Amino acid sequence: MKRIIIAAGLAAMGAGLSDAGDYDRPAIEQLHGSVPGGQDFNNLAAPQAEPASDRTNLTSPVRWETVTRQKSDLKVETPPRSGKEFCARLENYNYFQRLILGVENRLSFKNAGGLGGGGVCWWHSRLNQRQIYLTVFRPELSKPSEKRVLEIFSGYFWGDRVVEIPGYDNFYDFSMDWRELLQGKLNEWQLVDGLAGAWINGLAGGTSMAPEKLKAGMDILFEEVNNSKRIVWQKLQLPGITSHAWLVTQMSREDDGYTLTVVDSNYSSAYTVRYREGKGVLSVPGYPDFVPYTEFLGDFNKIRRAQENYCSGR
């Protein structure tokens, strides 16, 4: 019965979705794949944070809001605009960490929608993460039809293939034109995960932990971000049953802990967060104290296979 319900939910996700049984696997994968490293970031400056008061209150319904394309002194990468360029970029994997820092390379709208208007932060972050790794833009071609956009989203939903987006040269402009459709698909993704039990199971986790345990988790995160050059998805367990999510794009080691650069779906620009050893929580202005949990690392196995399959023979 559970499989039938999940399959029905998947059918609602639109064109191109298949193999519903595959989604019956646990949503929180802990497999650890090998991703080639790249050069370290050298003195990469983080953009200035907007005032915390500009962030959405996580305990109230989230309004639909467009991300502003602000000027920044931060040097970021341009997205690949041919298959050849995409495949060449794989030789330097921290390219993707730089790419996501550009506002023009992310969704054009902030976290919104969802059940009860409470937002879709988990899925907003997962879409931003996957599209960075799995997109080739083809601006010289005609813009896509709605059917083609549904197929593109299907590629991101499954995360198992590289997609080409015709008629655009960045994800901001693409998602601006198709924001209503994409928001609807994020709402459905949340629903599918709810039917599969992944979302409810994912709400588990303490809102504080022993300082040594949090330090161990941050050390592992540093390995993933700084050494494996990954954009890492984290669940932020807040008091009560509330949770949020962000993407960690960069980390630097400090004398008393780490500095993280994060992309937060409630927030237009990337910003920095300090973790100090000896604490059992993270503290970020505008949010209650929380514990970050690293999840979905198994996605990188699938992403890497998709990239290799796309580039084979090119």
C-alpha cells in the first residue's frame, strides 16, 4: 500500500518521472562516495550579510519573494554553456562551490509555499544544489516549452542525469520565467517525501548535543567541504518540531573552530557562520540556537555517475 501511495505522489510530479519504486529507499542516504578534489579556496571573501531582521521568521508562514541580484565584489564562476565546457569543469571540482555563490546561478525566489505556507526550505536547497552540478545552459537555442521544463525538473528530482536548458545562460533567469511551475514542483516534492516518510523521519534529532559530538560532526563536515570540495546539504534542527536547511559551500579552520560560508533559502546572499569548539549548538542571528545535521551525502555518488555518463565519449 505504501508503494502505491508513493507512486501516486510521484505521478503528480509531472513529465519524465518513472521508476517510482526507486524512491521507496530511505531518503537520508549515508553512503560516502569519492569525488575528486580541486584547488583550495585562497582567501575567498564572503559577502556581507544582510541584516538578520530581513530574514523570514521560521515560525510564521513564508511569503513568496524574489531574490535580488545585488552587486558583489566576490569573484564567482560562470555556468557552463556547452557540453564541452561542462565536462572540462569537472577537472576542478571546487568550480561548483564557486559557482553557487553567484546569485545569478541560483533560484530567483526565496523559500516559500509548502504545506500550510510554511516553506519548502529542504527542497529549495536540494534543487539549488543539484542544478549546480547537473546543468548545461544552451542560450543559442529557443526557450523551452512547459513540457520540456517539466522534463528538466524531473532530471533534478531524480538527480541521475545532466540536463541542458535551452534559451537561457543562467539559472536565475530560467527560474524567474518558470517560477510558478518550479514552486509548484517544490511543493509536490515536499508532499512526495511526506508520503514516503522521509520528511517526518528527517525531523528527528536533538536541538543540542554534547560539545565533543558536535565538534566531531563539524570535523567531518570540514572534510567534506574543504577536502572533497562538496556543497553539503545540512538539516538545521530547531526547537520543537521545526527544522530548516542550508548549503555549506566553504569552510575555513580557525584557532577555536571553523567559519562556514552558507547559502540559505531564506536569504538573498551567502553569509558566514562561526562555530566555536566547546559549544553544543550553532548560534546564528535571527534564528534560535540549533544543531546542524549533515545528510544526503549519498547523492554525490549519483551526481558523479550522471556527470560521467554525460561526458563519456565527448
